[in-house]
Amino acid sequence: MRRIEGTRTLVHGQQAMHESGQLQSSKHNHSLTRKAGANLRAMHVLVTGGAGYIGSVTCEVLQEHRHTVCVVDDLSRGHRAAIPPGVPLEVCSILDAERMRAILERERPDGVLHFAASSLVGESMRDPGLYFRNNVGGMVSLLDACVEAGCRRVLLSSSAATYGDPDEVPIPEEAPTRPTNPYGESKRICEQMLEWYRRVHGIRYGSLRYFNAAGASVERGEDHEPETHLIPLALQAALGSGNALRVFGTDYQTEDGTCVRDYIHVVDLAEAHLLTLEKLQATERLVLNLGNGSGFSVLEVIRAVEAVTGRTVPWSAAPRREGDPPRLVASSARAREVLGWRPQFDSLERIVQTAADWMQEHPRGYEREPTG
Ligand SMILES: NC(=O)c1ccc[n+]([C@@H]2O[C@H](COP(=O)([O-])OP(=O)(O)OC[C@H]3O[C@@H](n4cnc5c(N)ncnc54)[C@H](O)[C@@H]3O)[C@@H](O)[C@H]2O)c1
């Protein structure tokens, strides 16, 4: 597999820092450290869904910045092996209000990063109840536990799915939220709940609307079952470890007829969380898009995967999926201005390269827990 000049050094720099504990040896942490490090006192952070893809990478970045972390995850979709060494795990559903109260009471975190959710759009169209129970119901027990334990900072993993089919692209945060599936609706409700808990209980919050999270750190990457995300599926197709890719819709009003999406590197996402936590010391609420601000079509992603792997991605055209908007690209101007956030991985090939590197190192993903 080909490697793109520079990328490996950058992520290796991060690994060296992780092992030696020398913060300054990480190239990709520099912007965060320079802009925000001075004000970032060590915090204790509770991460729900920390055994999942974005949550586990965020735990890694939190540790690198000297914060202490504890994870709550029911392991329904995540992996114990994804949690960084030294981070305690409570195997618990966020739906278990009593245990959540006890955990929050014991941990008394400075902030909660709330990643735990069901997040498959197609599944939500078949079983909306699951999405309202897990995502909305889980948010109720989490927020009530935060109120009781006096934790006043909560960051929600929200989604571009709250916008539905937008009128304008790039999408600004003021755009109307009109979700086209129960998953997006559940996130919109969670955002509204946060606003009410702010007004009634003084909870400060960040609703972080991610676009398409992608890529990997050296140690942690994407291992979903089932996998529905384009980059890992295209990589698996190229490397022969998955089926030929199905491209859903080739007749959209876009340059090449396929859907256009905004891909944001998972480490850049993680760093935005740290900056938001810090910002909430002085601000009560932040609603922010987290994306790169540029869109890539499915065919462009396929070409990037082919460039990185040096292999062809076998694919076939499939019908459009219901509720898939042609174009979802973030305006990330607000996050850049308010947080001073600068995504480090601004090229699609660099993002794909990190995902390919991780997949090469972990061809079967994380070690699976024995079942039964
Ligand atoms: N991946 C993306 O591109 C993307 C885009 C927009 C928003 N998001 C949101 O970001 C968050 C993280 O996404 P991800 O891709 O890392 O998902 P993921 O499925 O890899 O991680 C979610 C984690 O939450 C855990 N979980 C689910 N329900 C739980 C419950 N009731 N109690 C305790 N733990 C529970 C799962 O076991 C899993 O470890 C989700 O809220 C998702 O909706 C993701």
C-alpha cells in the first residue's frame, strides 16, 4: 500500500508522544496546545460511548492533554479493546437511571462528553422506537444524573442529520433543522432538551453537529458492525476484505451524479471537544458544525481510496436511499471563529490514508469479546 508523504510521520509523532508522555512531540497537537493549552487546566471527564469509534479516539486525545477520563458504555456496539489503557470502564447502559446517578455522584466530572447513541439511519427508519428510547431516553437519565451530581458541562454528539435536506450549502448553524429520519430527529430532540436543562438547571452545553467522521489515530479506528460508512467500506472493497461497494444513487444533481459529503478527521473532531469544554467556562451554550467545509462525492472518495491503496475499488450502482440528501457540507466558520479550531486533516487523501493504515494494522478490527 502506498503511503502519502508526511502523514505517517505525523501520526507516528502522536504515538511517540503517547508513549513518552512528552506533549510537545506531537505535531498534530500543536495548534490546540498553542491556542487553548494555557487555559486548559486538568479536568475529570466522563465519556459515554467511549468504547465506540469517536468516543475512544476522544479518550485518547483527552489523556494526551493530561485530563483524567472514565467511560460509561454498554458495549452494545463498542469494543473494550478500543478504550485507552488506564481509562476505567463502567459497563452500563445510559438508560439505567439509577446507576447513572450513582456513577455521576461518584465521579463528579467537570464535564460529560455524550457519544453513546444508536446511529444507523437505515435502522432508525425500520425501528424508530429504538432511536427514541436509546437516544432520547438515555439523554434524560444522563442529564438528570448530571443535575443531581452538580455537573454543569455537557457536550452532545449531534449530527448533520438534524438539518435534513438543506436549502443552502455550506450549511450554517442557523439553517432550519428538518430531519428526514428518526435518527436525526432524536438528535434534534436531544439538542432541545439541552436548551431546556440550561434554562431550568443551568447546564452549559455544546451541541456539536458532526458531519462524516473519518480516519483513525495510530491506535484507534473505525470498527462498526455492521459497517455503513463509505471510507471503511471502500477500503475493504479495495483490499478484498469486503464486498464490492454499492453506490447509492448516481443520478443526483451533483458534478458526477453521486452524493457529496463533508469528511472530518476523527482526531480533529476530538480536539474540537476539548476546545468546546474549555470555552464553556465562559459561555453557556454552543451550537457548532464540525466539518471540513468542503464536499467530496462518492466517486471522489473511491478515487482517493484507489490512490492511497494503489488498488481498484470494485463498485456497482444501486438505487438511491430514501432520505439521502444530494449534498451535505458544513459551514465550519463558527467553530473556527469561536473555538479557534483548525482541522489539521484538510485533504481527503490524508484522511483516507490514516484509515487505511489502521485497517492494515488491524485487518480484523478490534479483538472481539467472547460471546455466549
Ligand atoms: N460516525 C459519524 O460519522 C457520526 C456523525 C454524526 C454524529 N455521530 C454521533 O457521534 C456519536 C459517536 O458515533 P460513533 O460513530 O463513534 O458510534 P459508535 O457506535 O462507534 O459508538 C457509540 C458507542 O455508544 C455505545 N452505546 C450505545 N448505546 C448505549 C447505551 N444505551 N448505553 C451505553 N452505551 C451505549 C455503544 O456501545 C458504542 O460504543 C454518536 O452519538 C453518533 O450519533 C457520528
